[in-house]
Amino acid sequence: MTEILGTQPAPTEWTVYVTAVCALALVVLRRPWLLARNAITIAHEGGHGLVALAAGRRLEAIRLHSDTSGLTVTRGNPTGLGVVLTLAAGYPAASLLGLGGAALLGTGHVTLLLWSATALLLALLVMVRNAYGVLTVVLTGASFVLVSWLAGPEVQSVFAYAVVWFLLLGGVRPAFELQRKRRHGGAPDSDADQLSRLTHVPAGVWLLFFHTVAISALIGGGRWLLGF
């Protein structure tokens, strides 16, 4: 426990910048993004599930699909604050996880971040109800376990910074993708559209909220990672 809660030396500057560039490439380049986006979907659906439980709703199932879409099924009042919070939690989830990870890395808690991520993935795995989703979460969790157990401090640091940069940068792109789909008449039942029907607030306002959270988290988390 002492080892997990302890701090590790700050990484070299090249570690911070190189991992940022690699994460940016995964987000910007189409083919790498199609694969890496699965991690953002895990965070997205996990955000729905976590907030649903916190809001007193019953979490029944989470499904992750090979096209990087996902579905979280909850039960409870079909209207009200609980369902609004649950729907609103998906798109900001990756960015907020990245921001929390940046806070931990900014204080040198690399090991704590790796084991915390492993615990969250294990909790998510319990609620996943399809084979592809189980495979995706198991492989993601296994990568954290292997790095935490077998890798040295330098490799752990590189891995942790790459993951956090990816969450911060990757959390920005999905809202723009949704905005583009809606502009062409797609995604009529998106989180933003469901929130609009529930709250009578235009979907564009909810999209602006998603953009604001993601960009603010990127700026704040980036400052922590870069040591500003």
C-alpha cells in the first residue's frame, strides 16, 4: 500500500512532450483513432454508469461495440435530475478522467494512477454484457496490470503520461464528431438530443457544454502535465 500511495520522480521533459505528440497522433490520424477510440468509449460508458449509480438509478448493463459505439442501460425515473446527470456524464467522462490523472501525475503519483485505473476497469467489467465489450475491457485492464507489475519506473511513467494525454486529447474529438453527424442529419438519439428533449434546452447548448468541459480539461490537465 505504501508503494502504491508513494510518489515517483518527475519524468524528463522529453517523456512529457513525446507522449503528448504520440497521443495527438492517435487522435488526429484516422486509422489509429478508429482503434484507439475504444478507450474513449470505455470512459464514456463508464461515466454514464458511475453517475447513474451516484444518482440512485439501477445500472443494468453496459455494452461496447466494435464500431466504437456503446450503450449503457439504466432503470429509474424516466425524467428528473438523475437521468439528466446520467446522460450528461458520457461525453465529459474521458476528459475528466484525464484531468484527474493529470492531477495525480502532477504530484508524482504514477503508481496510484495505474492501480486506480485498473480498479475502475475491473468495476466496469462486472457490468459489461457483450463479448466484444468484455474483450476490450480485459485487454485494456491487462495492459495496466502488466505495466504496474512488470515494468520499471521509467516505463510506468511513459505509459501513464501517454494514457493521460490520450484521455485529455481524445476527449475533445467525440463532441466534434457528434456535431458533424448532427449537421448531416445523423445521430437523432444522441446524448445531446435526449438531453434536449428532457430539459427543453437546445441540443446545441449541450454540445457547447461538452466542448467546454473537454477543452477546459485539456488546458488544465495540460498545464499540470507540462509543469506550468
